[in-house]
Amino acid sequence: MPEALYLIPALVIVVFFLSSAIKILREYERGVVFRLGRLIGAKGPGIIFLIPLVDKMVKVSLRTIAMDVPPQDVITRDNVSIKVNAVIFFRVIDPRQAVVQVEDFLYATSQIAQTTLRSVLGQVELDDLLASRDKINQQLQRIIDEQTDPWGVKVTTVEVKHVDLPQDMQRAMSKQAEAERERRAKVINAEGEFQAAERLAQAAQVLASTPIAVQLRFLQTMREVASERNTTTFFPVPIDLFAPFLGARRPGQP
């Protein structure tokens, strides 16, 4: 019985040492190992063995992280005050640098994204921000990635999600869009009138060069009028029929 009492603490110590010495890492995890404070390297995935009380492991995930950038107050180049938020996608490509070079790479990346967002958008005009969103996203991704590269963090995508405009600016842009639509409608209407006038001028030239075409058009018009159920029918008479009579009377005029 007393021997059993001595075995219990020994079993506890053995279990403690085994749990400290054996670690299992998933496929997307890496363990950065320090031995007596010195960096040994990154291990994993699978089973890794540590020296209890000597080795210390810091677990790092290699999966892509999607992080929301909180809304930032930005004054654009044309002095418009707006609020802009974004989302950033990044992942750790060097676990050793992510642990050694920066205290908390998640917090550091978030702060870099916020300051870069304010800096870049403060140098562009509002129209460029609304019209050239893809170009601005690429510029943000390039600048943030350059600053996080020493930490072993790769920024893959940065997307500006929402641009919150002041109410007076929204009304002004709505009026501008309405005026632009009216301008386009007037231009299209004028273009249609111009094309119709060109066609009429070409038709007049054809009719003037071919007198028989006038007679055919006259007969077609008579047919269209006769096909309608009208109580009164107008018969247009070409003025060319009266030309001989008008020419005969002119020599006898005093």
C-alpha cells in the first residue's frame, strides 16, 4: 500500500513530461521552437518532440486570415471628408520571422493597414476613389505588403469595402448624375434628328433625279388612303399637270 502511494506522484511526473515533450501539429500549423531562449527553427506538421523545461514552442497558423479594417476618417485631395473601411487578406509565409521580428503580427498588420488606408486615400480625389477602385486596391496591397514582408507576412488582397459620403455630397452627386443623363438623352435625340434629316435629304435627291419615283410614291399614298375607312378622300394632284397650262398663258400676258 505505501508503495502505491509513491507510484502516484511518479506517474503524474511522467505524464507531465510526456505531455510537454510530445506535440501534434496540424497540416496548416507550424511550431517555432526556442531552446533556452535561442531560436532552433520551425517544425511540423505532425508529431514533434521537445525537451521538457528546456524547449518552448510557439504555434503559428499558415492559413489565410481575413481581417476587417475599421472605418477610417479620411480627407481626400479635393477636401471631402469621408469614412472608408476595408478588408485585408494575408497569411504567414515565414513562421520564424512572424514570431521573432514582431511581437504580435496580427495587431501590427491591422495598424499598418489603417495608417496606409488613410495615407493613400488622402492623396486621391473623390472621383478617382469611386471610379478607380481596383487601381487603389492594388496600390494599398503593394504598400502594405512591402511593410509586412520583414515580418514573414504576405498580404495577398486589399479591398475597399464601403465609402460613406456626407449627405450634401450625396445630393450633389445625385444632381450631377441626373444632369448627365439628361445631357445624354438630348445628345441621342439630336443625333436621331440629324440622321433622319440626312435620310430625308437623300430621299429628296432620289425623287428629284427620278420623276417616275414621284408617281409611284403618289400611287402608293393613294392606296394607303383608300385602304382606310374614311368618309372623305383627298386626291392630291401633282402640280406638273398644270405646267402646260401655266406655260401657255404666260406669252399672252400683257
